[in-house]
Amino acid sequence: MTQKTFKEINESYSIKEAITEAKRCLNCKNPSCRKGCPIENDIPEFIHQLSMGNMGAAMSIINEKSNLPAICGRVCPHENQCQGHCILYAKGKGIQIGKLERFVADFDTDMSLLRERLPQKTRGKVAVIGSGPAGLTVAGDLARQGFGVTIFDSQEEAGGVLMYGIPEYRLPKAVVRKEIEKIEALGVTFVLKCVVGRDITVDQMFEMGYDAIFIGTGTSLPNDLNVPGAKLHGIVQSSYLLHMVSIYNQNIVDRSHVPMKIGENVGIIGCGNVAMDAARTALRMGAASVSVIYHRTEAEMSATPTEYQEAVNEGVKFLWETSTKEFIGNDDGKVTGIRADTPEGEKEIPFDRIFLAIGSRPANRIVSTTTGIDVDKYGYVIIKERPYGMTTRKGVFAGGDVVHHPQTVVLAMKAAKQVAAGIAQYVDAVKLLES
């Protein structure tokens, strides 16, 4: 297989196309698109500036709310959020808000339009654990407000799920790197290949002089399907497939490290967006066939309609109302299929490889190596409303998927923005008391 297979599938607008699309905006008095955006981007205003060719002004407006516009413009479920709330959407003529956002962000990157005036980093020191959407958002917001921010991440490159969990054809890694460079330009420092809980602890961070610590590590432990045969060889987590294909496409590992052989018949258990990513990735890596196995109906799937339709268009098959009761294997301990309840009764369905995409949960390395951070029975960190995002340990905050059940990139960003405000309030209050 060649890397060309993973070329970004949704092409950007040209300048003329972007301005023409922006001019269709009705500039509504009470814009429902803005209400549909979790972070309340001032969508009509940035589109209005774009319609007049004012790229820098459009970017400045976007920057007021979003630290990752080139990413959000590509991977947000726009039909469920801003775009789906556009009053023209019901007529099939909704403004292509996501494509306009990514156009402005990409144009800004290519032209190096904005150089923000940043305050001195004298307001306090904050450590951020994890460089996914939540961590980058907290870091960007606080850096713009005069905080010195350091991001600690266990991987070789920053970006978390943006770098290792979303396929190249949906989110090119070059785009992620450029967005991270913009965060770095705000004065944020990155410490990579550092596992918090092993290489450094929360207590040691406080000893280093950090005024507050943010945990934004997401949900790194995938769930297993506890049915007979679950330990057979050839049953792999979808997140592992996506990670290995990502680093294969970056020429970090060779093809033998990808947990799937060319010509295999592949089953994907689960029907969220991760399942869609895994299914489409498996096809790109040479699977002979890919079937998504889901115990409910099409109407109940958590994948967005766009992701589902694109998977169908690429040849992914769907087995609805099919519940896996047992994994079947051969004498060598290799999976050969599943035994499942289907609408036609119990069946054995053959597969050479099965990927699981049935959700994930937080790891406990950080919580277990410090004291005073309470979690619920599922391992999610418990936070307070005031200051928003603070855990049961003073000065330690958390946000994103490590607090809530796995969500979209922009919902993680929404929570992170609220936590960033909580951190700023907390640090200011502590310093006022100390003065």
C-alpha cells in the first residue's frame, strides 16, 4: 500500500470559493449557528470578515474562542453542531462553516498573518498533563492570559489523539504539527517522552513551583468484550490499529508492525466514529473486506451520519442487530470468526481479524501516584463546580475525557476552556492571599 491512499479526502476551498461561500451567509440577527457551537465561536462575524477578504480579522475572531481551528474545521461533527443549526441547513443549503473555518486557519498558517501581542508570563505557573485537545486548549487559553505553561506528554510528539488516533485522511499530521507550533508560539513549553506517574509525579511538579496542575490525559485504556474466546490471537483494539498505522505512515515503523495483513477479512465490533475510522483504515491497509458488527440498529449508532455514509461509500459492510456471543478460534489459538445472535438467528461469521471499538476508560497512573484525587467507580476524575474543574486535591484540575465519558474534540475543548477559567481564578486568589 502507498501513503497516497491516506491523502486527505476533503479538499480545501480556493480563495475565490471561500469568499463566494462566505457571501451566502445571511448574517442572522439571532445566529443559531453560534448557539450550535460548543465553544460559541462568533461564526457570523468571522464569515462576514472572510466575505470581504479580511483574512487577518477573520482569524482574530476565531482565535478569541478556539486554539485549534484548522483541526476543528476538519474533524468536528458540523452537521450536529454549527452547520446543522444554520437556518439554511434544512433546505440542504447550509453554509459550509467547517470548511470556511479550516480555510481561514490554513490561510493564516501559510501566510503567517497573525503575531499576537502576548502578556508577560508573570501571572503564575501551570503544568498541563497531556497534549490532546483538552491540554492544548488549557495551555493556549492560559498562555494568552499571562501564565507560564508547560505541557508534559508521554509520546514522542505532541497532539495526543489528534496525532495518533485520527487517521491521516481525516486529519493530516502536518496540520496538527502546525497548530501545535502556534500553541508553542504563545510561549508554551513542551516536555515530551515524559510519563507522569513514572518519570515525574504531581507532588514533584508542585515542588518545582507550579501553582496549578491540569490533568487532560483522556481515556487511554480501551474496553474489552468479555465473552468466551476474548483472548484469542487476532483480536486487537481499534485504537492500537489507528496508532500503528499513524506511525507507519510517518515512516517510524515498517508495515510488519501494523496489526493486520493484506487480504484479511476484517470485523469491527462497535459503531462509533472510532469504529468508522478503523474500518476505513483497514480498507486502506489492504483488507479484502471490512464488516462493522453492531448489536443495535442504524438509528442508534453513535457515529455521525457523514462518517457512516463515507464508510458505506468506501465499501464497508454493516451487520446490524448482531450481538457477539463468542469468539471462535483454531487449534493454534488464532481467531477465525464469531458466533453471534443476528436477526436471522444464531450464526457463525468467519473473520481473519477482529478490531474492538467499544469505548475506553481513564488510566490510573497519575491518580495512583499521588494523594487526594478522587475518582468515580469507573475511574473518571471527580471535579468541583467552584473553581470549575478542580479535583478533590487543592490546585489539581482535570478536564476533557478523563472527567467525562469520551466525547468529540470540540466538546473536550469546551470543558477545557471552562477549566482554564477556573485555574486562572484559583491561582489569582491564592496569590492575592499570599500578598
